[in-house]
Amino acid sequence: MNKRTIRVNKKAILHHDYATHSGKQEIQDFCKTESSKRTIVITAGLVAILAEHKEEMKKRAAALGLEWSEDSLVFWNTRNKIVQYGNLKESLNKIYRKAGIEGATMHTLRHTYATRCFEAGVELKAIADQLGHASPKTSYELYIHLFEDTKAREIDKLAGIDKFISSEREAEGAVVIPFPEREKAV
């Protein structure tokens, strides 16, 4: 954690048996794709939050008489098992409702993260690496969505070009490029 990184090198699977309403959890030592296996760089603020969470998990494990190790799950339920997707989804939906956000899913957070990184000027290759995409093109085409305020702010950077397209009446000091007459070469 001192390096501000998280290694993604495994995946958690929960095989749910709908007939018995039970599930078998499995930690697999591989990821979906080769590029899914990665090291994610996190902010100093997130490091502090995770360090605090780690201490809470150590206390919780001790209270349950369990042994805690660096290989323990980062987030686990009250039975020291993988948090079930439905429970995680419901917790996230409560947060969304409280924030007045409708129609968002857990995957929406990936898209929002990619978009905000891009808007903050993070290099596209770094965003792709964080998301586990083999190609920055995937990140850009599928995950980055520009908001209307971002589009307007970016186009406002071209405000200086207006001096080249001003009408002759507004042209004081401007370079006027007249529109060509019909059927005449420019």
C-alpha cells in the first residue's frame, strides 16, 4: 500500500445455486484477459481510506477468532466470505438514490472514472492501463463520455479563432477571410 498501488491478479467467482439458495465461492488465480492482470495506481486519499479499512478488518477478524493476513479479502461479509453481488448492488443503489442519481449501475462507475480521468488530462494510455484494456482505443471509444460542459469548455479554447471569421462590420483589427463568390476558385 505504501507504493499507492493495487495489484489485480485474481478474480472472485460466486457460483449460486438457485434451487438451494446457496453459493460456492472461488478465488481464481487468473483474470479475464492478460491485460486485466494489472497494477492500479491509486490516490493518496484512497490509500488512507484503505489503510483505515484494513485496520477495521483486522479487528473484525480477531473478534471472530479468525486469522488475518495480507492475502485476506479486502471486502468481506459478516461470515468472512465474498460479498455477494446483489448485496453490493443494493448498497450502491442506496448511495445512488441518496445522491439523486437514477439508472446508474456498478459498471457506470468505470465509465465515470474513465471520463473524469480524461477530463482531468490523464494520458489515454494510463486510463487504459488502469481499466485493464489492451488498447487505449477501447477506453476512448467505449468508456469516455464527454459531458456538455466539457464540450463547451473545450470549444471555448477556440475563441481566438473568431477573429478570423468576423464579419467586415466587426472586423476592427481582425483578419477577414471573405467567403468566396459562387463558382469561383478560392
